[in-house]
Amino acid sequence: MSKIIKGKAFVVGNDIDTDQIIPAEHLVYSLDDPEERRFYGRFALSGVPEDKSGLPEGGLPFTDPDKFESDYKIIIGGKNFGCGSSREHAPFALQVAGAEAVVATGYARIFFRNAVDGGFIIPYESHDDLIEHISTGDEVEIDGELNIIKNLTTGKSYPLKKLGDVVDIVDAGGIFKYAAKHGML
Amino acid sequence: MSMTLTEKILAKASGRTHVNAGETVWVDVDVLMTHDVCGPPTIGIFKREFGEDARVWDKDKVVIIPDHYIFTNDKYANRNVDILRAFAADQDLPHYYDVGSERYKGVCHVAMPEEGFTRPGEVLFGTDSHTCTAGAFGQFATGIGNTDAGFIMGTGKLWVKVPETMKFIFEGEIPPHIMAKDLILRIIGDIGVDGGTYRAMEFAGDGVMNMDMEGRMTLTNMVIEGGGKNGVVEPDEVTFDYVRKRTNKEFTPLYNDPDAKYHSVRTYKSSELEPMVAKPHSPDNKATVGEVKNTPLTRAYIGSCTGGKLSDFEAAARVIKGHEVGVETYVVPATTKIREDLKTTWYDGETLWDIFQNAGAHMGEASCAACLGGPSDTFGRLQGEEVCISTTNRNFPGRMGSKKAQVYLASPYTVAASAITGNITDPREYLPVEETV
């Protein structure tokens, strides 16, 4: 993994479930139709309660209500990110909004798997609870080779866990590309 | 080397004699289930990757059960059902349960057992997190996303990491005012919403094995609320009797080896259990009913894959019989069969249907309905600042439709007693005293 991801951070709390990532009422839009799929970007993280949306102050939407893409590229979460339903619309919505990575202390396994197998977004795990160290709007940079995340606003760096078993699927860009590469299809 | 039940199923499905927890294996899939929310994108991925004219790997192993957004005027939701219908016709799928037809079922996790798809020793993947319900039958069953489902649709295979097993033992007879829902809320409260992440959760002990299949399904259903990958109960005669009445298909039950290795074992004394709730806004935010007694409510909801089975309504009806509800109360049978059963199942001289209707409850059609909010015209959906007590499975912010609402999760007994008073109420206040023999 040599990938560098750089951009603004959006910080949320623990146990961000898939209804907060993309509320169920929006799951009706086509994921393929270019006009409709944009709405997943508009409503990404719109289920997060206002006081928890964009920590530490809160009250910040991930995507402005009149836009389809977010200004934030990296989402910082706490424990059990993506818990709840199996909807793949969740990592998809984050990708459509323009996010490229989530950094959390832990994931619910279906979200993690969906993010990786669909090639939507890279789910990094951090050792430290970065909610304490990164504020919404901070400029951050993930180095996927060195496995660190730098907060360019404060100048501090934090280690990330290696992606482990799934790194080959992440590198390939999802389960289909991985399987094709290994002659499984 | 000894193995757990879950390890044995995955070993068999991957063609090995032995697997260890933590290993990644590719398994052959026995059943793939999908529904109206995740089916259309799964089909889209299947066609994108395998071609417009591709055929599913085994049409007898694909089950499509529309259930989420059925009784709505939302045009996009209805279009999703149209996509399923066209795909099922094009692929000539025998196990499609169309909306508006006599075959329509309702909630997939309850319809799957009804139709004989939950068979011991097999591997089931479904595009819904509550697919883990089927573990009650000694099946390996877990939820997946659309990409994985699209992959299975074309290949019949998927990679899976073999989970360690956490064992939960309930010793002794379950007290009459306690339901399976109280057990699982207690467990989730004890281990937290991520306490079972990446692991299998097994339920055992005479308290569990004396339950009928529906009680066991309530336990395995909410494994996902503890973060678990799959839930499991060792199959027995109760299981075989249920399954054989519903399918002629052969199956090979598997069991734990006596010296199988577990991640952990927790033992509960059934006699010490209390009626439980999960307070807003998390399924692990546990309290006993006594601790939140008299909390004012504005709504009660009985339904879903967790708490919308026939035995759930039988329990609620025993409490509600002869009373009027004090708050708006919604009754949503999980499947069309259960809805019919409500009209033909009698308790104390009245059908269950009449008991609820005479109490003033709103009676719904079989579907997932307001458990997950859904389109704005969904039956029973929370629209504002309601305080709801519900037999469903999740109470994260906004789950039942409104971010401003508060949801308490509880057993059908507790929800029914609370519906009568309009406050959170201990079911013992309304349960008829058992006649001792």
C-alpha cells in the first residue's frame, strides 16, 4: 500500500450505525443511475444526531444540504464504526460523497467487509482514539505504506494498524478484481 | 482436533476435515437470500460482473423475499420490487415470493424457516444483517453486502474468516414472565454492541434447549446487535421436527465436539433473570424494567423478525386480553402466515386478532414496516418526538424513522403491559397467574 490520502477530516463518535451513515428511507435510489446515485452522497452521514455531527463542536453536516459531495475526504470515528444493518449502501454513500478512507478504533464486521469487497473506501484501524486528537476540518494525511495518519494542522502523527488479510483485496480494488487476478472467475 | 459447531460447518463447506478459528476459507454456499432493498443492487452487480445474459449459479439455491418497503407509495421502493420480479422471471427462479401474489410472505428471516430454507449443517448468506436468525436451526447464517451477494450469485462461493465462539449458557427453567428477548437484551447489555464482533455466539443450557424454535430464533436474531458474525444453537429433535415438517430436503446436522475450544463461556442462572429493556439509543443500554418503571410512553410497537412471530403475539395477547391500550399501539405480523394465524389462534375465548383489535391496536400488513423506519408513509413509522416501546431489534438514533424519537426495546410481554398503562410496566402486573398442576 503506497497510497497517500490527503484531505479534510470529519469527526464522529462511537457506534456510528448504518442508519446514521445512510438512513433507511434513502435506500430506494438506484446505485447505478448517475442522477439518482448522487443522493447517496447528499444524505451520507445525515442520520448522525446534530450534536455528534462534526466533533468536537458538532452541528456540522458532512455534506451540505444543497450539495451532492462532501468537503471532507477522511472520516474519523471511534469504536464499532458501521454497526447495525448489512446495507452496502453505507460505504457506497461515503464513497459517492467523495470520502476515501475511514479511520476508527474498530469496525462492525459487515461494514468492514463491504467497504473492502466493494472497493468503496479503505477502513483503517487506529490504535489511539483519534476523536481526542483530530478536529473536524483539520487537514490530515494517511500514508498507507508507513501505516500512519498525520494531523497536518497540529503536526502530530498516529500509527495505524496494518490492513492484514484483506490488504490484497484492498490493493486489487475489491473482491471481483481480486478473484479475477487469482483466476477464480 | 476438536471443533465447535460453527467450525465444523465451515470445514465441511470448504471441503476440509478441519479448520481453526481465525483462518480464512472459501466456502460453498447452500442458500443465498436477498430482499427488495439489497436485491436490486445485488442483481446490478451480478450483471455488471458476469454479463447481462449470465445465469445464477444454482437457481434452486437463490431465495428472493421482498419484505422491507412493500405497502408504500414511494415510486423508487416500488420500482425495486419490479426489478426483483423481472429478474426472477428472467432467471426462472422457483423461490421468489412476489408482492401482491398469494406467494407473498413478509419478513424474510421468519419466512425462511416457514419455507424450509433453514437447515442444520448448511451455509446461508443473506443481504440482511438479521440473517443470523437462522443459526437457531444449527445453520451457519450471516449477513453480507451486495457485492458479496453478487459474487455468490455468479460463483456459489464466498470467503469467510472462521470465527471463535462465545458460549452463553442458561441453567434452569426460564421463569414464566421472562422471554427469550429478555435473555438476549441481558447478554448484549453485558458484552456491549461490539462485544461479539467477528465471533459466533452460541446459546446453550436447558433454559435455551427447552425453548421452541421461535424462542431460539429471538436469541440468534439479535446476535448482530452484539456485533456477532453468527448465532447458533445446537440442533435437536425440536429443530428436526420443525424443519422436516417444512422441507423434504436432506440435511446433515453437526454438533460441537465435547472438548471444542471456546473464546469464552458465560453462565446465567435462569431463575435470576429480570424483564429487561434497552434504553435509547443503543441495544446495549440495558436496564431492568424495574429500573425504568413508569417511564411515560407515546407508542407501543409489536412486530419485526425479532418480535413479530406467532409466539410473540400469543404472549402479548395473554397480557392485553380484556384491556384497552393506553397509547397508540401497532401490531405488525412478520409474515402473511402469522397474520392468518392470528385470526385462527384462540386465547381464552377470543382470537388473537380480536384481542388486539378490541384493545384498540392498529393492525398492519406483514412486512418489516416501521422497525427500520422506511419511506415516510410506512405503517407505524416514528415521525417526531415519540417515545416508543418496541419488540424490534435496534434503537440507534433514527432507526424507526425519526432522529428525535426515543425507542425502548423489550419483550412482547413487557411491551404489551406497557401499552396498556402508557408507561413502562412490569408484565407481572398483567400476566395471568399460572394454575399449578
